Amino acid sequence: MLDLIIRGGRVVTPEGVSELDVGIQGGVIAAMTWPGTLDVEALRIIDAAGKIVLPGGIEPHTHIGIPVPRVWAGRSEVITQPPEAASRAAAFGGVTTFIDFAGNLPITPGETPSTNPIMQQVEERRNAFAGHSYTDFAFHYIMAGAVPPETIGQIGEAIQSGVASFKIFTTFNAARCPYGHLQDIFEQVAHHGGIMAVHAEDDDIVTHMEEKLKREGRDQGYNLHLVHNNISEDIAFRQILRLAYHTEVGIYFVHTTAKEGVAAIAEARAQQQPVYGETLHNYLEFTCEDYKKPGGTAIHTYPAIKYPEDRDALQEGLADGSLCTTATDEYTTYKDVKLSGDTIETVCGGHNGIETRLPVTYTKLVATGRISLERFAAITSTNAAKILGMYPQKGAIAVGSDADIVVFDPNLNKKLTLDDLHADSDYSIWEGFECKGYPVMTILRGKVIVEDGKLLGETSDGRWLSRKVAPGILARPMC
Ligand SMILES: [Zn+2]
């Protein structure tokens, strides 16, 4: 007797797309057979005829339940939406795992990064999410500022404890980690088998352009792409790539924004450097021209949305394999907070994105015939699982993997309204976006958590994931 059989769908597996029946037992995938040949009883049979059966979405980049800097919010004590709300939105959007952050990122000006032990900070975040998440979760560890040697000395222990990825910034005031410290961090992370998640911008160019635009009276928010610009991404990516080359560390570039970033990643991968690139789903749709519309900076996510040719290069990068993952940089606030600041220094980062990534990416790339269903599964789930150390437990419909599954209806067209979405927010940059295909059921470890627009999961369902990156991923580009 199985717990569940999903029957008659087009199943996207690591071997390709086939009509298969998927049997689930004890939270994992127990059997995959040709249609009608799974001759076992089950407590429930789901008819997926006409639907696509995909590995549950993995969202590799979220900022949930953290203080919003006063300079962005216009006031103190604003917090991005809590795990209950973010994971609820995730579940409705076909996402079964997200990776958020723990660590010592300073929020208020003048604040110095915390020096508490890495695992203490991870434990605090884990406790804040346990019992409060509908989906599984994990944390990258942020190393901000001039990281002290004692903290760098704890990297090995953290990796042993299941924290596989470390995030650094090359800009953003007190968050910026100097290159010397980066060399030490990269060496330690490489030595112990972790991977670096890197927010790469050239700090000199960013700060120079901020000063210059202010001086010239051009500091309106719609000029953000002139501050966080293409040259900055080009230089910063290449410096990180050289440092990574010398220290032999694997790199995961978060939120690639520009054609120059895509090119830098592609060149390094052609040299067999273990480098992987992420982009965001709002970067696939909008351009810096959209900043000028009324309330246009709502679409903004740092670094900045660039030109049409950059948007095209990001789409092409996802299609041709130069880029590996889509993410959202999920950062949900209310509209008054998001639009509080209207200058290049005060526009609030991020948006409520975790729910819309799968249907938007499907609409932009699959429905248009640009990519296959296999590639869609790769850039929304499988590659994040591989790069960030969760594969094959996550990211695959395969016997033995967690039964994290999204049933996707390619014929469900939906023009998004706020009523379709489930975040704690009062706006969406995706209102009016016409989705060609939409998730209709989300299954977490064999439990149906969303079905036909109804939330069936509980906040006690989500578990923290211990991660370990496979050595092959760190040796050469493997996905
Ligand atoms: Zn982020």
C-alpha cells in the first residue's frame, strides 16, 4: 500500500520527460513506472492527466523576517514578511524549499557585524523558522565586513554541520568584505568543501556614481542602473573570478543583472572553472525604462535592472546554460515601504517574488518555445539543489528522492491580480502579468500542501536541511 500515486502526468525526471506513474511512500518517491503498470493500492490517487509533474521549486535566495534598513523604509522597526507568510506564498507558487540567510549582516548605519559564533547564529535562525514554515528551508551564512580571523576559523565546523554556502558582498557599506579577507574566506571554504555565494559589484564605481549623480541633481531612483551599472558588474565579477581561480573555490553569483556578468561567467565556465550564475525573475521581464513609470521603482532589486539587451542576455544565458538558476531575492514589504525612498540611495530593495517565479519563468521561456521542460526543471529546482548541496534529496523526481512535487497545468492561463497571491503585502509588480501555465498542486515530502487554491499544509511541515556540496560541483561546471 502506497501513500500516494500521481497518475498520467508528463513527468520531468533527470532522464527526460515521460508519461509515468509516480508512487510515494513515507515522504519519498518509491516507484516510477510506465502508465497503468503500478499495480499497487494507494491511499490516494491523483489524476495528473494533461498536467506536467515537476520537482518542487527551489528558491535559492530569500530574505524573510529581517529588519528593513531605516534608509529604505523611512522608519524603524519594519520587518520583511515572516516565514509563515513567505512559505505560504512559496507553497502556492510551487516552491517546496527556500534558502534564506543567517549571519552577521549589519542593518543600521554605523552598526558593526556581529562576532557571535557562526553556528550560534545559524541556530538562532533555525529556531526562528522551525514550526513557522510550510516548506523546507536552509540558510546561507553571510560573512559581512572585515570578518575576524576567529570567524573565518569556524568555517570548517559550519560546513561539517551542514551549512554548505557562504555569502559575501563586495559593496553595500558595512557589508562589504575587503579582498584580503575574501582571499582567506575563499581558501577556507574551498579547503572544507563549501561554496561561495557572491554579491559582486565594484564598490568604487557604485560609491563614485552615487556621489556624482547627487552632485549633478540626477539622484532620482529611476537612475539606479547608472549607479549599479554594467561596468561595475563586469569588473567585480572578473575580480571575484580571479580570486576564485587562485583559491580554487566554487562560486555562485547571486542576481546576475547584465550581459557583461553573463559573459564573464560563460568565459570562466569555458575554462572549466566551477562557476554558477543566478538571475532573478523580475530581471527577465522588466528593464530600466520601467523605472520611469509611476511607482516604477517597485520593480527594483539590487544591484539594478538594466537595459533590454541585458534582459535578453539573461534569458539567453538561462537557455544556453551560461546561467544555472532563477531566484527572486524575495523581500516582502508593504507598498508604502517599498516606495518610501525615491532616490538612488533610498529605494528599498527586493519584492514579494517567491510565489511568481515558476509561472513567470515558464511563461517567458517555456511557453515561448525558448527552453525545454527539462531545462525549466533545471533552472527552477535541480541546479539549485546540485550547486547548493541538496541533490538528489531535493531537485529530482527519482526513486529515493524526497517527494517534493509540483503539478503544473500548462493550459491554465491567468492574468495575475493581487487576489491570486498569498504574501503579506498589498502590492505586486506582477499584477496584470499574463501567466501561460500555473502550478495547481504542491506536494512536500509526500504531503499535499496546496491543492486547487487551498492551503492544506501546516507551519510545522517545514524542516531545516543539512547541506553538503558534491565534490564534482566544486571541481568544474557540472550543471
Ligand atoms: Zn539578496
